Amino acid sequence: MENTDLTKILTVGDKVFSIILGREAKISAIDFTNELPITIGNAETGRRYSRYGSIFPDGSDCLLSPSKEKEKWENYCTFKKGDIVFVYEDDTDAEKQISVFSHKENNRFFIFDRYVKNGESEDITFKDFACCEYPQVNDLKRAENIVFQSFRRK
């Protein structure tokens, strides 16, 4: 199995499960100039990991996972600004809202909620959610139409 470069999918503030610590911990720093760029815990004294989640620079034995239950990074979702996504609060939430992804901050997914331009000033508001996923292929065209219509009305 190919190693996953965690520096491309994680940001400071993301929570990961550390096998060494045996608990969930926050990413406190990502220093691309260091052989072990990912820091868990205190930025100066925390435990450091390679870009592949190992305590060794070569990437052997990934010791970080998305959660205690989910050990593989393969399906860890990465979103880019402008992606069309479904957002919701938890797995019991039947209403998934279709919108445009803005950014991720402290394990919360932010979508563009409203854009208003008044002369020279612009007002952009965001909503945040706990869960975010890409629409399935059969939902994608419907999702694009809904997003296009909702932004056109505002």
C-alpha cells in the first residue's frame, strides 16, 4: 500500500487519533522545513511525526489515523474551495444541504451561505457543519443545478 502524505490533507487544528498516545489529539503545527513536519500537542514540545504519520522520516509504520475506529487514510476526504458538497451535522441528520465548500477550520466544514454586493462593498457569510461529503455521481448534476439556482436568487 502506498503511503499517504498527511501534510496535503491535514491542517493545524485537525484532530487525529495517535496510536502512540492511545487517544485523539490535535495537530498543533505543520513545519514543511522539518523531516518530521507534523506536531501533535504543544507546538514546541509536542510529539513529531513524518509527513506519512511515522516517527521515522522514511514513512514506515503510520501511527496516526483519522479516528480510533477509522484506521486508513485512503477514504479521508479532502475538499477544495468551490467544490460542490453535501453538509450535515451528524449521521442521523436526514437533511443534507447541498452547497459550495469554502474552508475547513478546527474540524468544522464551512460553506458559502450568502454573497451580497452593495456598490463597492461585498458581504460574504458562511455556515459551518460537522460533516461534509461529495455528492454521488448520480446526484452531481442535481446538486450543481440547486447550487446554481440558490446563488442566482441572492
